[in-house]
Amino acid sequence: MPTRLRVAVVAAIISVTMPAAAQKITVEGIARSASLYAAIVEFCPPTQYVNLDVATKAAKAMTDAANEALGPDVGRTALDRELKRRFDEVRTQGAMAWCANQTRQPANALLFRMAPR
């Protein structure tokens, strides 16, 4: 994906997943978003209907953006640290409860789909 398009995608995803207040895009913010999507992909499908295509693409876009912004070594370190923190959070809270909470977050609406009829 070309750099300009990737930046536009990341900015759009962050604007949907972050509060409306003006925020500076940071590597930590990108890592938090990437870890959110990764945790949803990893933990939620057993109990929720997850739009895996959207969540997986968003996680990849965020990971690519972090690596591009800081280089693969620093970006990967930030992502690894945040993924560990997020996955520990999910395990501590319990995957079922954590995923149920994510479905109630308006910013996450695109990641979850309605149960098939």
C-alpha cells in the first residue's frame, strides 16, 4: 500500500477508534489501536461474531504504520510491548467479558457483525 494511502487509512481508523477530542497521532496510539484489533481477532471469535476481515486489515495497517514511522526495530518493540499489555488485560478480565465490553463501544461497531439469521 502506498505511503500516502496507508497514512490516510491509519488516520481514518484512529479517528473512528479514538475519542473525538483532538489528539496527536503517536506510535503508542497506533500500537494501542493495533493491539485492540489483534486482541479482538485473537480472543473474540469464539463468543462474538467478529468481522475478521476488517479487524485483521486494521491491525495490519496499524502495524505497518508503526514500523514505517519508527523503523521495524523500534516499531516492533513498541508493538510487542503493547500487545503483551493488551493480551494480559484480556486474560485478567476474561476474554468473554472483555469481548462483550468491546461490542458495546461505538467506535468498535465496524469490527463486530450481527449474528446470522
